[in-house]
Amino acid sequence: MKIRRMGNIRKIFTLILIVSGIYLLIAIIRMKNILIVDRAATLEEMEKAIKRQSSGKSCKHPNLPVNSIEMNKFFWDIPPINCNSAYPDWVLVQGSFCIINEEAKKKFGEINCQFTDVLREDDFSLTNGRTVYSSSQYQLTESDVVRVQCTATSGARWRSVLTGIRHDATLRSRVTQTLPENVLPLDILIFGFDSLSHNTFIRKLPKTYKYLTKVLDAQVLNGYNIVGDGTPQALIPILTGQNELELPEVRKRISGAGYVDVFPFVWKEFEKLGYATAYLEDTPSTGIFTYRLRGFQKQPTHHYMRPYYLAAEETVQSSPKYCIGAQPRHKIILNYIEDFFKAYKRKNKFLFGFHGELSHDSCNLIGAADDDVLEWLQRLNTSGVFNNTMFMFMSDHGHRFAKIRDTIQGKQEERLPFFSITLPKWFRKKYKVAYNNLKKNVDRLTTPYDIFPTIKHLLNWDNNFGSGDLNQRSISLFNKIPEQRSCADAYIEPHWCTCLNWDTISTQTQLAKELANSLAQKINNYTSHVRHLCHQLYVNKIVWVTKLSPNDNMLKFQRSADYDGFVADLSGKVNISSHLYQIKVLMLPNNGIYEASITHYRNGTYHVNLSDISRINKYGSQANCIFDTFPDLRKYCSCIS
């Protein structure tokens, strides 16, 4: 008996050693920033973490002011980019034509140019095609990219790399305007900036934002939450409906990995139907599918800008900062989009574009492009592009590498990128149910997974628009996102979730009383100028108080602990400068029941916006004395008479 007991003790001791060893190994791996992650194990861990979240409550997003004192110190104005060119580029691109500039001829005399096509071999190498000499113009037919070297009779020289939309007769004949009956004939334009939060888009592109929302009537997703770390984890779900772990292995450093061609990109489905397709992206050294991943073996779309940016690297180095020749570099991609839509004006089109140079490393520099982006939108609108286009203007995530991320609001903004959808006026009238669903969804929890079925919805437009299923990770925005959707329902890991936790606070505490009194004071100050007409209100009963705070894993998130962004380092700490509370009170003498959100700052002060106060019972005839004269006071006024 004693021997058997000793044997059991040895087994238990051995088991303890094994378990301890496993935990020690995990700790060592995390400390050393593992370079290779087991895809199946990581996916399983992610799903378990998500399932541990409570899915019984709807998502309450933080109210993040655009111009808070805490955030304003990170932002300042940047003037427009000045390329300091004394004369314009010698050759200008108009559609598929490269035309020698008449102004350059006046300044330097007759100009003769050598045009050499640039051909793509793969995502990392190029080769030269044919060379043609001309003193007037050159038409792009074999490639969208051409190297140009020009000499004037004055002896002056000029060279550059140019890009346009080649005139490919075979391609043009394949692109069609005739679609199956179940396909909604809308063009698709998706364009994004790297590292712009919802709020930073508004801060740094105010003219663009105003035009987008006021003139184009774009619907901006206020609850759009990221689902992973970095650009690929933001864009792969949009373009494929899946995340990187669910797709075939394409990482460069993994032996036997394939090319990104195997991904089920949504543009492939549009291309099969006869759409002209384009994929545009600057910053070739940090490309979405070429930095960690193996890139495309074959050109992914009909028109592809990577060859241009690879070929232009030498020209960029000899140009003023953020310029290529006489032109700001960000305008190259904007102009290309315009040219693409002009070239296929009466054809079906799908374009995905992404610009990172101005916004990736700075949260301020993108402001230099506000006027140019505004003018670009205005030109697209004037030319009629938005009359038949679903336009998605977006970002992948907020800023990640600056001190701004050390604040709670900065962490939250990183997880809340900008996303807007603009639809034609005729669509809004003809498909009212679908459009109203989209408008309702702007304040609900949405993710990149939802964008993919929204795009695909156009390929099977059955005019039946209902409510999404909470069991579905992906829900088309033309259907209703359930109000009670949580991060768990949407497959958002806890450390990426911006939904706030709700903690009950006792109504008997001093804090609860101070919150209630600050609410009463706000209301009474607002009605003070009509005190001869309206009673002063006072708190009769505190019904409930809740504290809304970010989840612990989001606060602890420091960075990704692995090279691919799949494993979270939760060792971070942030200073909390304020807390957000919600309160429900009964006030007298009007028996008004009010709910409000109140911010309590570290210095002891309370702040409540009038827009965050709701009266949830009827005021009836209580406010008749100011009903017509001060209609904004109705829910607060209890008439003395």
C-alpha cells in the first residue's frame, strides 16, 4: 500500500514538472518574440479567447472626443506639399497617352523623348520592353509603366517614370457591360489610407470629411472595429472574407509556402463577370502582400501599380521629399484612379487602392493632402463617377507606433479605423430597405469581416434584406446588424475589442451622489435664463449607476509578441486620466427620469454633454410655458405656472 502510494506521488510530481516545464517554455517563447507561429494552435487559442467573452450584452463603444485635451498635443497643422519645381514635367500622362508638354517646349526648345516600356516579371523584378522615340506623344499599349528620357535642342535633359492606363484592345473587348440579372450593376471603388483612426481622419482631413458626409452623403461606420494587428489582418478579411490563419500558407520564411494568388480575392469573382479590375498600392518596400508574404506570382488584376512604384524608386530618390518630379507623389495614385474610371467609362469596374506613404509613420503628414483629396472627390463627383459606384473610403487601423498609443484614447482609436460607404442617389431611392439598414448599422459593432459580404451582396442581389444572425461572423451591411452583437459574436479577440465593460456602482456611494448632482447642475445651468418660467430640478432618487471602462486585455496590450501579429504581449500599462459613468435618476418636481453619460476626470471634476442626456419618460404638458419659445428646453422644464 505504501509502495503504491509512493508510486502515485512520483506520478503526480512528474506531472507537475511536465506542466511547469510547459509554462516555462511558453514564457521563454513569448519573451523571445517567437518568429514562427503554429497556425492551427494560434487559431484555436484565438477562438477560445473569443468564446470566453460575455456575449449577453450589446457593445457600448467609447465616446472619444475628436479634440480632447489629452489628444490635441499630438496633432499640429502641416502645410501642403511643395515640390519646388521651377517648371512642369516635360511629359504629361492623359489616359493612355504620354504627351510632351508644350510649356516645356517653349522653355527649352524642341524636345525628343525615348519611351521604354517597363514589364513585370514578378512582384520583385522588372524588365524593359520595346523602346520608341517621339517628339510629340507615346501611347501605352503593352504596359501601364514607361521610362522616359528626353533631350531638348537647348541641351537640357529630363527623365522620369510615368504610369497610365494602357490601351489594351484585347482586354477592352473582354470587359463587358452586360451582367446576369441577379448582379447589381454598380462599379466598386475602395480606397484607403494607412494608419488613420476614425477620429484622426476627421482631424487631419476636415475638408475631405465634410465633403464626404455633407455633399456625397457617405455613411460613416462609428462602430467599425479591427480584428487583428497590422494592415494584412485588416484588409485580408475585407478582400477574402477570411483571416490569414484560415488561408493557405504564403509567408516568405516558411518552407514550401505558396504565392498569394491562392487567396480567394473578391475581385476575381467580379473579373469573371467581365469587370475591369485594378489593384493600386504605394510603398513597395512594405507592401501588404510582399513584406512578410510571398506576393503574387501572376499579376493579380488587369491594372496593377506595383511595377510603377518599383520602377520609380530611382526617380523618387532624386526628387524633392514626397514628390516625383513636379508632382506630389500622393497625387499619382489619385490621378490613376480617375484615369481608370475614364478609360472604362461605359464598362463595369472594380478598383482597390491603398496609400501609405503620408500616413503610416506620421499622424499629421496626411493633413498636407486634404486639399488634394477634396479636389479629387469633387472631380470624381462632377464627372459622374459616383452616379453608379459603391465607394468605400477607409483606413486599416489607427496610428500604432507613436506616443499617442500610450494613452487610453490612443489605444482605443488604434482599434477604431475610419470606414465610410457612399452609394448613388438612385440606389438610395430604389433600395430603401437596404439603405436604411446600412444607416442603422453605422452605430453598431461592425468589422472587416462584414465588408466582404457587403461587396459580394452585389453579385447576388435578391432584394431580400433581413436581420443578420448573431451566429454569423460576417454580416452584409445591407442587412441589419443585431443591436446585441458583442465582440465575441463578431470574433474579435478581447485585446482588440473596444466595447466597454459595464460595472455596477452602488447608488449609496458618495461618487454616485456627486455624479447625480453634476447632472442636475448641468440641466439647471442650461435652464437658468428661464428660471422665472421653469423650476429648478433636484435629484429625488438615483436608480442605477454603471462604470464603463475598457477591458483589461485591451489596456494591457503592449504589442504583438510575434513577427506575424498573431500573439499578444499583454505586459503593457497605461495611465488612466478619466472614467466614464452612466447614470439614471428621478428628478423633481417634474418626475423626470433622465439617463446620462458623465466623465469623471482624475482632478475630481465632472463633465457631461447635453447631447449625452436623455429623458426617457414623457414630459406631456409640463413644458407648455416654453413649448414654442424655447423648444430645446422642453425635456428639462417643469413650468412654474
